[in-house]
Amino acid sequence: MQPIPVSERWFHIVNNAFMLFLAAICVLPLIHVVSISLSSSPAVASNSVTFWPIGLNFYSYEKALEDDQLIRSVWISVQRTALSLGLGLLVNCLAAYVLSKGGGRDGIAGYKGIVGFFIVAMLFNGGMIPTYLLVTKLGLYNSIWALVLPSVVNVFYLILIMNFFKALPKELEEAAFMDGANHWQVFYRLFLPLSLPVLATVGLFLVVMEWNEWLMGQIYMKADNVPLSTFLKSIIAVPVIDASNAADAAKMNNRSISSAQILIGALPILLMYPVLQRFFTKGIVIGAVKE
Amino acid sequence: MQTVIQQETIKKKRERIVRRRDSWHLYLMILPAIVLTLLFVYVPMGGIVMAFQEYKPYLGITGSKWVGLDQFVFLFEYPDSSQVIWNTLRIAVLKLFFGTIATLTFALLINEVRKKWVRNSVQTFVFLPHFLSWVVLGGIFIELLDPKNGLVNQLLGALGFESIFFLGDNNWFLVTVVGTEVWKEFGYGSIIFLAALAGINPALYEAAQLDGANKWKQMWHITLPSLVPTIVVCLTLSLSQVLNAGFDQIFNLYNPLVYAKGDIIDTFVYRIGLIGGNYSFGTAIGLFKSVVGLILIVGGYRLAYKVAGYKIF
């Protein structure tokens, strides 16, 4: 083992410090908002709160949760996320199972055409306005299905799952077919249990995506029926006029309350994050595996 | 002996018949995905004809008047829309340029970190912003960048600088949009480079060390050249994004004060087309964007395949 040169040791010290600095830059904005949401209103009003609550209290959370609309929006977000997760996994996995068989003797006729059909759908779409007109024409306006159905098929995840299915050993399914299993049984009893890592990855991504999505809620739902992210969007706005004139206590209180609302919106993602973090690196690696 | 072989072939034949009879299940299994895609992707594509009409909701697509390319002529003559196209390009290219540099630099530096706990905790923190929505981050940055009460301006004030209206001044808005996007994605984006770095043969470094190459030379002559294929693939694939300046982000941060430089195609379509009810005009802009995007995607894929052998299927 060679001794480490002095210049290199200095590089490591500086580099480690810089990396920790970047990590801090990434979380400090969040910590600042958490602190504001937990601080007393005089402390917030005097701008003395930085990265630690001053005059710790939960008043702004109580206030935020008193709002019936917020509770209703949380419930709509939960429904929407659950439905999208269930349907999304089911529909994409079924299609991935079929496409993983390829176009040969084991697969379906017109395989190439169907692959093309999905690829075109991934690359090109009608755009915001024709899709909006279609959803309203279908009578889905202000229905939870308007938030769910248009995004069920996700070609990117379909490909990810398909690549995973393709990599499963062929002998297993051959044996199952020999024993008289049909496609549904092979799919449900063999492919799904063997694919838990990819299902977990796609599932977690779907949950994050659906929970965070707000535009569809804004254009397809009435104001009292919007999911949480859309509701948050409606209460957060850039203050266009400079609020330099005597900032009253009520206004300052609003800063704590809207911070609390923002954090309630981010809470599920923050709670899921430790699990997410373990999966997503894998997910990308899985997605990158090509045959 | 012969009977055994015969039995084998019979068994195989029977198996084949069973599976062929069974194969209609496969069509049933893929049906939901096909129906949903047909309905929610292909039917709206048919709605694109609106771009060549003067669409009136009460007349519908079949009854509205055809106007040929008038919407597109208007699109390029209307000063607002050409401004919006330039804004989109400017923001997207700036994001691409600074994003790639930041991501690459971070990947190279974090790869040098030896202490496992530093590496893991840094990665945990820098990946986090990627998973938060722009609604949440918009709220956070509006609080943080407030011209009077925001923490950033408080800090600038303490250092003796004048306060900056980050979200209200056109030039600062550009800086903010590019900066916050880079902030959100540099950590997560580094994963793909880290995977490429992990794939470099360690023997190359050992050989270089024996030849007396220092860290800097190793990085310049081994690490960077090994990353070139990944960089090329990432850049060519992001070509398709030059008309996507990030609707979610802009929409959650912008306001009428910064329309001059901050308004992009997608926010313009939303405001003028959907909310303003100019369905045909909005569709025409959307179509322009989709077609350019499609050309760039196909071109980018071809290029990536030619240069780096990258293939998705």
C-alpha cells in the first residue's frame, strides 16, 4: 500500500466538505419551511426563523387540518392514487406479459404492429386541448376516473416490466404449460411472484407520480373536488405586489399555515422516501438492462 | 424404441395444439392496454384536425369551418407566440447545458468519496428533491425567494446587497428557473453516470498509477473518455426536450410580471388555448411542438444509435 500523497489527502477533505455542502443545499429549503410551519407568528413575522423552529407550536397544522376542503382533497388524492396504482400495475403487467412472448410461435400475430402502436403512443399525442375535449365528451368531467383512466397505460413502465419478464427463465413457464396451466395461471402464479422487485419499483414510481400530479385535477375537476396537489396549487401563488406595507400579524400567520399545507402535501412522499430510495436505483438499473 | 419417439412427437404436437388453442387468452390480456391507448392517445390525435379549423364547441369537429393553415400563419405572425417559442428554446437549452455540467461534475466528485457514510448520506439528501412535486417546491421557493421576507433576501440584506425579486424580474426569473431545475435534478441525474463509472475497468487506473499518472491525469485520460458514450446518449436523447422547458415548474413559479421571458409554449397553450377558449389556435401550437419534438426524438435516437449503439428495443 502506497502512502497517500498530501495533495490527495487535501483533495479528499475539500471534496467531502463540498459534497456535504451540496447535501445541505438540497435539504435546507425543506428544513426552513418545516421550521416556519412550527414557529410562533411573532418569530415568523420578524423573519428570525432560519433552520430551527422558534416558539415551537402546532397551531398552523391544526389550522390547516380544520379546512374541510383539505381533508376532502386528501381523500380524493388517496382514491386516485390507489385506483391508478391497481389499474396501472394490472393493465401494464398484462400487456407486458403478452409482449414479452415476442412475435414467434409463443406470441401473438401482429406483434410488430402492436409494438409500433405503443411506441407511437409514447412519442406522439394529440396534446392538451384535444385530450381535454375528449375527456369532457366522454362525460368524465368531475369524475375520479378522469384522473385515473387517461394515464393508466404507461409505455415506459410497460417496457420496463416487459424487459424483466423477458429475462425470466423460459423453462419455468414451459414446465407450467406442460402441467396444463393456461396463460392466466402462468401470469398470476409464476410471473407476478417472480417479478416483485420490478413491481415494487413501478408501483412506487406510480404512487409518487399520481400523488404529485396536479394539472389533470385542475382542468378535469370542479374546485371542491380537486386532489390535494391541485388544491395546494390553488392556495400557493406568487405575491405579485411587493408586500412592503406594514405586514400585519394575520398575513404572517398565513406564511406558517401555507408552509404547513405544503408539508402536508409532501408528507406521503417524505414518509415513503426511505423505501423509495432503496428501490429507485435498482429500478433504473432494471430499466437499463437490454437484451 | 420407435414407440418412445412417436410418443414424444405426439406429446409435442398435442402441447402445441393446446397452446395454440390457448393463445386467444393473450389477445384478451393485451386488450385493456390497447383499448385505453386507442381511446386516450389515438382518438385525441384525431382531434388534431382542429388545428386546421376554426373550431367552435357547439359546431363540433364535423361542423366547424375549415381554414387550412391560417392558424399556423397566425402563429408565426403573432408576436406573442414567436416570443414564446424563443423563450422555450432559451430555457430548455440553458437547463440542458447547466444541468449536464452540474450532474456530471457531481457524479465525478461523489465517485471519489471513499467514506461510505459520507457517500450514502449525501446521496440520500441530493436525491430527495427529485421526488417532490413542483407544487410543493413552488411553495417552498416562493417562501424562500420572497423579495422582502424570504430567507435568501434576508441573507443578501445581511451581506449588504440589495434585495432581488427573483420571481418578478425577467432576467432573475430565468436564473431562478434554471437554478432550481438543476438543484432538483442533479443528484438523481447522476445515477446514470455513476452506473457508467462503476463499469470502468479498475485495471486501467492501476496501470496508470504504475506509469505515474496523478489523480487529475487519471480523470482526464481514463474517467472522462469512458463516460463519453453515456454523455452522448444523454445529450442526443435530450434533443427531443428542447421544446419542453418544463410546464410544471414554470406554471408553479411564474406570474404576469415575467411573461416576457418566462412564458413557454405549454403555459401559453394552457392560458390562451384552454382557459381562453381558443381551442384551434392552442391545438395548432401544440401540434407544432409535437411535430418538432417527434422529429428531434427520431433524429436523436438515430444519432444515438449511430454514435453510441444505443437502442431501446
